[in-house]
Amino acid sequence: MTERLIQWWNEQVLPRLKTYWLELRLFLTSLFFWKSFSAMVGAALLLTSLIFFWMKCYTNHGQSVQVQDYTNMTVKEATAKARNRSFRVEVIDSIWRDGIEPNIVLEQTPNPFSRVKEKRTIYLTVSKNTAEEVTLPTLVGNYDYFQYQKKLANKGVYTSIRERIFDNKQAENTILYFFYKDEKITETSLKSGVRIPKGSTLEFVITERGGELVEVPDFTCKQLTAAEFLIATLDLNIGNIKSDVTVTDQTSAYVYNQKPEPGQTIRVGEQVDLYITQDPPLGCPEEGQ
């Protein structure tokens, strides 16, 4: 049986395998095969290159553009500059800021100087012309001027002292009444609900019991924290703190103006208003001098 299998393999199978191998070798070494194979490889490489090129164009792979700082520009100016860099612009919110003209860019997303793909939408928050109205808190439970002033500051309302009236029966700095645009507002008015625009200034009439006089120092060129400390040591009170458009961090901002002015004499307990900017004002000595 084994001899028959060997004989069959040698006579029938082996010659056929040799013939097939010879034909395959001739085909693989033929000019027709190599032309066809080269054409297939070339077509595959071309197709792959086209696919990668299309994907790169479609996704802008590896390409990014830096976003400008559009804050403090007008909406029209910011829109023109953004379009020049292939960005779209969308205003998503408008808020009122004291001392800032309407249609000024206050905030933006993405942040300035970040890198994004082309045709990205830049979302803007801009200033508006009309301030929101706020309801004034009542005086019930606390008539102290400086405590009430803090409540108003949280609502974006400024204060000033219009008049001090001598009164030995009530605590000093007790609110008697106040004015908004020369309209007298009393506790009864507040209970009925009084609404005024943010950024408004109320003028107060408060009590005094007499006291020591203090000469107001010059706080300009001082950082806000240093000015606050000095005001406290003089037994004076911090009044309104008004920031200009440059202020991003009040704790490191500098005083560029004040009320009352330096050299004026006021009573102990009265307030000093400070106007601040982010960088040292012109003419201030360099830090360390």
C-alpha cells in the first residue's frame, strides 16, 4: 500500500506540482504581472493620499488660528477684525456697566490669545445702554449708614453723605432719610418698594454726635489694600470704590483719585471714596523707591 502511494505521488502529483510552480514563476516574472502589480500599488497609494488630503481639508487638521483680544472694542470693530481671521461673531448677552458706553465688548469666549480652528464662532458679552433696575432694601433692623451702604454696593448703587445733623439721642451715622435725584425717600417709601437703576447715587442725611477732626491723606499711587488699611487706622470709613475698565483684580489695583481730596479736614467716622485702576498711575514712583 505504501509503495503504491509513493508511486502515485511520483507519477501523478509531483509532475503536476512542478508544472504549476513553473507556470507561477513564469507569471510572476512576466512583464504583464509587474505592470499590473505596479498599477495596483500606484492606484492604492493615490487613493490613500486623496483620502488623507480630503480629511485634512475637512477637519483643518494641524491648523489653528490665534484669537485676538476683542475686549474694550466696539461690537462693529470686533466683528470686522474677527471676520478678517475667518471667525464668526455672535453676541450672546448684554449687561450694563457703570461708566462704559453701550456696545463695548466686555467678555469673550474663547479667551483672548487661545488657539482655535478657522471659522470658529466667537461669543461676545457686550455693554448695554440702559442699566437694570434694583429694589432698594428696607431700613428695618439696621439704620447704620455704613452697613446699609454695603447692601447698596452689592446691588451696584453708590452713596454719598448729603448732610449731617447733630443728634445726641441716636447713635452716630444713623440714617434719617435720603434722596434720589432730589426726591426724598423715607422708611415708608422703602416699604412700598423703590426701584432705581444700577450705578445711581443716593444722598444720605445722617446723624452725628460731634467728634475729632482728621486731615485726609493722599491715597493716590497706593494699592487699594494699603489705602484701606490707612483709612481704618484713621478711624475713617471706606466709601464707594469705583473701578475703571482696566481693573481685573481689586486687591492689586491702585488708587488714582479720591474724595475728599488730600488735605481736607473731615470728622472721624466719615467716608473716603476711592477711584482705582489696575496699573500704577502716571507719575507714581516705581515700586521699591
